[in-house]
Amino acid sequence: MADVEAVQIIAESLKQQGVDYVFGIIGIPVIELSMAFQAAGLKYIGMRNEQAACYAAQAIGYLTGKPGVCLVVSGPGLLHVTGGMANAQVNCWPLIVIGGATNQDHEGIGGFQECPQVELSRPYCKYAARPPTAALIPLHVEKAVRYATYGRPGVAYLDFPGNILQSKAPEARIYKALAHPAPPMAYPPHDDVIAAARLLRQAKRPLVIIGKGSAYAHAENTLRHFIENTNLPFLPTPMGKGVVSDTAPQCVSSARTLALQKADVVLLLGARLNWILHFGRSPRYDKDVKFIQVDICPEELHNSVISSVAIQSDIRPFAEQLFEQMNAVNFRFGYEQDWWKQLAVKCKQNKDTVQQMSLNTSTPLNYYAVFHHLRELLPKDTIIVSEGANTMDIGRSMLLNEQPRHRLDAGTFGTMGVGPGFAVAAALFCRDFAPGKRVLCVEGDSAFGFSGMEIETMVRYKLPVTIVIVNNNGIYGGFDKDTFEAIRSEGDLTQITPPSALGVQVRYEEMMKMFGMQGYFCTEIEQLQTAIKAANQLTDRPTIINVAISPSSDRKPQSFNWLTESKL
Ligand code: ADP
Ligand code: MG
């Protein structure tokens, strides 16, 4: 029997385990491997920056439930993706990273790009290994995909030294891995569902929090019925947005602070009590609040606070069974309840404040006006990628999601630079699974700088991503031209240029000219409207809309300072 090349074994094993997409940047020693991927029918997307490739691979994993692969070279290549690996692992998204490595003959004597890659990856992985021979590759690929997708999803790393990549194995000797079935469903113990239902029924001020675990679990149909029928107020987390529509009457995002602070029973569905949810502690929550926590990962239960009911379960069967219990007694938390009245007043107050700021279209523009008008012209099912400090925070409340898994942002790890990579993956997802759906990538000017060159990737693969840069000339707050010029006229720039400053009036949209294409620069709402309408027509190319806003535009006043005031 013939010998089979290692690169072919890797590619076919991945295909066999259900992997479809590879994002990467090639070089020695993985060039042949990238070609083997294409030969095996995997879709290979060449990116410009390894981090962005890793972000794209993990976003496709979150969107499809099957891990994408990130392919990189040895040493610096692998080091550049560790940020991406950590981001995926912290977000609980499935991802496979494959790194080339220095030839084993050269290890220890200063081999080309030599680096302890398996050890380096391990803290950001569920599984990290170097398959010892070509024949054993299918075993490790199967295990990597299984670890990435079973239980709490995460990252697997496979390391391939050049000599292994160049080796062959006799066909008869190649390990025969079976394609494993989809992850097993974790069902909730019946008694726990009863206990959860009882606690919720007794609550005076109940609140449901829907996290990105619910989105990943595809629990949208059940949760929509559940919320509609029980009429319980709910709050989505940033990427839990859209599992139940932001436009549902039960959504109390506009009264988030009050809802968290006064709730007496919180049903936590696939969301961790970490910084995003203020650790579940006073003063952001009532000190006597009771949590019903549902998570696929048992180690997560009781983290930060002790839950009254803690259930290891997939969100979908739990939500179905809880719904049955509540429905059996015709439970409905009516608007006549005092809690709903308090929430309604607060929602209205906040919506009125925001409405005023949104309708203020005087120039220079403010964030709220930009997002309000952007939202009006976006198709409702647009996938929204969002990052930046104020840009993401304000965009979260202003840009609504009506469908699940339609929002990708800096996430649990708070990583900046994820936007363009996520947008590449989202646009490929739309092309392959939801033709006609659009991708909007809203970036602060700082965030865009991290991975802006991926615009070339979008042009090369004809991806119709609308990039909107909300440009305030800086990180957090920005600078106007006069201040910036005054600062610059005064001597040693490294001493006097504020660390938060970026160039003023930078014409990012002109990057489209590199490709003979058009971008848009907007200082007024009418220009933004014209640009969005034009961008909405594009089907085979991205565009950049650069919106100059007031450098002093900020969030509306908050009752709590960000990240502070949670007693530990
Ligand atoms: P968010 O950022 O939306 O608050 P987190 O990332 O903090 O969400 O939490 C998501 C949680 O969902 C994780 O603890 C993860 O273990 C859990 N999870 C992931 N998939 C599922 C699933 N299918 N069923 C239940 N829980 C899940
Ligand atoms: Mg900025």
C-alpha cells in the first residue's frame, strides 16, 4: 500500500471531524499543509495578521458550533495568536490552533523560530499536544475537535514540527479515528427544575439574565416562548443580545442598573457572574438576592456567590422543562406587579434621555446621534460586530439585536482588535448559510487600528462588510484639531502628546482607494445616511464609513463607575 503524506492526513482528519474553515498566514513549515487543506475541500482564508486569523477562526466556531482552524507558522506566528487563543478560551468558544514548529533535529541548538509552543499554549487550551508520528495524527485531531466542542467549549492546540509535516505514513498504519458524534446533551435533574420553578414563582422581583451560553446553546426558540408566556423581565448580556429580541416588551436593558440592584431572584442562563455581571455582589445586587444558575460547566456553579439552585445542564432542555413547570400552573408575571411598574418607569426615563441625545444632530456629532441613525437604516437582521471603548459601550444599548448570535464584540476578555477578524468570519458565515444578510463592523478609531489591514482580506474574498469607524481622534476621549495642534507646537512630542491621543481627522476611508474602491467621510447625519444606503447595496466588497464625531462626546452619566464599586 502507498504511503500517505502527513499534511494530507491532517487535512483529511480535520475534514472527517467536521471542520470546514481554516484561517491563517502561511510560511515555513506550513505551506504544503495549507495546500493540503484546500485539496481536502477545506475553505482556506488567508489573513494579514495572525491575531485576526485567530479571531476569525473562533468567531466561525461560535457562529456554526464547529471549530474553525487557525493555521500559523512556528515561533512568532504562534506567539502572535496566543492572545486570540486566550480570547477564545475565556469566551468558551471552540477553536483549533495548528502551529508549525522548528524541525526536531534543530531543537535545543537554536532552530529557526524555535519556541516551546505546546507549553506556551497550555494555559489557553483544553488540550495541547504534538502528535509524535504521522500515523497517529488522526487520534490527536479527533481529540482536539472533541475537547474544543464537548462540555464547555474551548481551545485545542496541535503542534507540528517541520520533520513531521514532511513525513509520510504507510496507509495501513494510519490510526483509524471515528468521527465522534455531536456533543452529548446535558439534562437537568428534575427536582432542580421544580426547585427553580418554585423559587421563580415566589419571587416578588424576578429577573432572567440571558448570556452567550444561551446563544451558543441555540436556546432561542424555547427562551422566546418562555419569556413571552411568563412575561418575566429579562436582561441580555452583551453577546446574549438577540436570543430573545432586544425589542421584546420584556427586555429591560434600559433599566439594567435598577433590575440588577433590586431583583430578589435572578435566573442566570449561560452567563458567568464575572466583571460583566458585577460578580453578583452588593452594591450592584441586593445582598439577599437568590440566584438560580444554569451552566453546562459544573465547576462554574457557585462561582463568586453561592447559588440557591445550581444546575449543570444545557440551556435548551432546562428552558424547555422549566417552561413546562411554569406553564402547568399558568404562571404569568403581569404588568400590574409593582416590580414591572418600577422597571417601566426607569425604562421610560432612560429611553427619553437617550432619545434626546439621539435627536441632537448638531455637529460635531455625538455617539447617540450616530448610532440612532445607523440603526434606522440597518436591515434588522444585520450581524453587528462592535468594539472600541465608548463605541462598544454606547453601541450595545443603541444598536439592537433581534436575532441570536448576531453580535460579536470584545467579550469576556475585553480584547480590542477583534472586530475585522470577527467580521471576516461573519461575512463568510452569511455567504455560506444566510445569503443576503449583512455584516456591520462598528469600530472606534483606536480599535480599527489593531487590525485595519484586514480590509485587504475582505476585498480579496469579496466580503460585503460595512465598516463604520466612529472617530473621536483618540482612545476613550479624543482631541480636537486646535488642542492637538497646540500640543504639537510645543516641543518633545513623546513627552507632551497625551497617551490617549490619535491623529486628528485621519481619513481612514481613503484606504478603500488602495483597491480603486470608494469609502465615505461623514461629519453630518445626512452624509452618514447617504453612505449607509450606498453601503447597503454592496454585495461583493467592503466599504469604510469614517464618521468624525465630537472628541468630547461621551456616555450619558452612569450611576456606577465602570468596573468599580463591587465589594470583593
Ligand atoms: P456572558 O458573557 O454572556 O455573560 P459568559 O461567557 O460569561 O456569558 O458565560 C457563558 C456560560 O455559558 C459559560 O459559563 C459556559 O460554560 C456556559 N455555556 C456554554 N454553552 C452552554 C450550553 N450549551 N448550555 C449551558 N451553558 C453553556
Ligand atoms: Mg476613539
